[in-house]
Amino acid sequence: MYPQIFTAAKGVDQAFLIILGFALFILVAVTVTMLYFLWRYHWTRNPQPTDIKGSVTLEILWTVLPTLIVLGLFWTGWTSFKAMRNIPEGAMTVGVEGRMWSWRFTYDNGKTAKELVIPVDTPVKLALTTRDVIHSFYVPAMRVKWDLVPGMDTKAWIQSDTVGDYDIFCAEYCGLKHADMITILRVVEKDEFDTWLKGKEEPAEEELGMSLLEEFGCFECHSMDLSAESAPSLLDLGNREETVVLPDGTEKKIRPDEAYIRQSVRDPGAVLVKGWDDMMPAYGDELSDAQLGIMAAYLLKGGQGKDKGAALADELGCLGCHTTDGTDDVGPTLLGLYGSERKGKTADGKPYDLKADDGYIRRAITTPSADVPDGYDDQMPAFDDLDEGSVNQLIGYIKSLGKKDAE
């Protein structure tokens, strides 16, 4: 059994143990009584059977005793249930949205997260909603399990007296990737929570690397996907070979490392990637050694920081159904989606044959039932509550992904 960290849920454990204790008691009592009867009323000891006409005492006992036991068990369960349903006044509210197949948590200040972060010793009211099918928000360490039903606003509350990380599951089978609906409940000290909520935590190294690449305009020419229109792609730079042209005109295969990246930034014309002209401006000493080191480390690790559109797609759970590697999943792959020929049926059943442009991608995000592609079911939830900027970020991200045949 998970360690219990929710004071109000202690009654749940108590009810469980009481019911388990009664079940074991009844099992032992029935077994012992049955063995006694087998011995006591064996035919060798009672060759002549006795006809019992009735016993008022016994009938009262086997009516009253079970009734009292059931009422006692009901009372134990009811009191524990009531404690978990009475949300304290002034509890901090967090919106919990379940969708196929991820969670999203929204705080009063508009901050959103894929993990649920709460301060210790603070009651938290969870406003539960779902965008598509029935899910069930389940925190084993809290003994909290509550269904999220489409069209219905439900609520629950939690409070932890222990700092730590705890599992969150979906306890209702909700489709092919139901098992992916796993995230973390992080219980932290109040000061740490306040800092996190205000977004003042120190950025991770990969975020700094991404920020530097954006700050110095690297993405004006380079991409972080398979497309390479103006300059070589920076995707997965540390795990691939490049053919470069040396100053004397000879060619050489290399695996990019930190020294190569530093040279390519400070003096890009010294060694050129084969097939590309010497067009990149030299940054010289414009970037410090430390900044170059962060950028190189970020690129050599595969550039997992992604841009805002990619981060938003990840946060909204888009990548739970759509891949970016060219393989189709529950939904079409996002790789090469933009600009591709799409066929399917509109909401009124009419066939369509068009090119995936901004309008098509926008409808696919906000009103996916409007254009259902061939080979897929109409099961994607509508993200019609996204603001214009967020939709544009997603469109930009999908647009930035290269074509399938560019792999």
C-alpha cells in the first residue's frame, strides 16, 4: 500500500482495514463453525437426525447482527468519504484538465504545467474537467480517485503534510494510450512553490542554449528540424556525420564537436559544410566562451529545448497522438503535414481534396471535426479555447517541420 500523505484520507485507510478485519473475522468464524459442525453432528454421533422446528432467538441474532455490521461498515465508509468531500474554505484552486492522453494543470495566475505542483500543508481544490472522454484522476498516495466526465465540472481536494514526489494516474481506460497518462504530484515547501508559481526558477541549461540561439538570430537561417532551406539544419548535430570542405578545397567527413561549433560561429568560412556557400556572418568575439559552450552543449545534446510552438504542442498533449518522425499514430504525423495534399471528409460528409495550409491546420486544431482525414476517426478533441497567439505558435511549429522525404 502507498504511504498515505493526506490527513483527511486517513479514514479511507481506517475503513479499508476495518472491512478487511471483518472479512477475515467472518472467514475464520465460518470456517471454525463449519469444522465444528462437521465434527459435532457427524452421523456416527447422531445416527438419528433431529428435526428443529424453529428458534426465535437464532432468527433475531442472524437478522440483527448482520444489520449492525453492515450499518457499522457503512458509517465508517461514509465518515471517511465525507471528510474527503468537504473542501475547506479558502483552499487554493488548481484546474485539472484530462485529455487523450495527458494532464494539464492551470493555476489562478494563468500558469500552466504538465505536473501538479502544490505547497505542503495547504488545502488545494482541484477543479476537474475533461476535453474528450471520461478520465479518472487518481493519486494513490492521497487515496483520491475522481472521474472527469465530459460536460460536467467535478471537484476534489487534496492536502499533503509531506514533501515529495508522488504518482498521478488515469484510473479509467480512455483509449489506446491510456497508459501514457502518468504524471507527477510535486509537494514542495511554500517558499519554493511561490518561486515556482511566479516563474522565477533558474532556467535549465538547455533553455539557456535555446535562448542564446534565438537571441543571436541563428534560427533566421538554421532550423531545428529536418528542413534546410537557407543553412544546414542543427537537429541532432552531435550524432551525425557531416562532409565539410576545408580551406584547401579538400573534403573530409567529421562528427561535429564543441571545437567545430565554436569555429563555425567565430569563423564560419573556415570550414564549410559541403553544398553550402560561405554566407554566414562571422561572430568573432561577439559571443563569450561561456555562451558558446552553452550553445554547443545544447546542440550536441540534440537541441531538446525546442521552440515555443514545440513546447506548447508537448504541453497540450499533441505529441501523444501525432509523431514528428514520419510515422502515423492515432493521428497523422506532423512531419511534412504542412503543404501536403490531404483528403478526407468534411463535417457534413462531403469529400475534400486540398493542400494543408494555415487555414487547414487552424481548423484541425480548433475544430478537428470540420475536416476528418481519410484513415482516421473523428476523435480529436477541439482546442477551441486557445488564443490566436497559441494557435499561430502551433501552426508555426508544424510548418517548421520538414518534409517526410527529407529524412
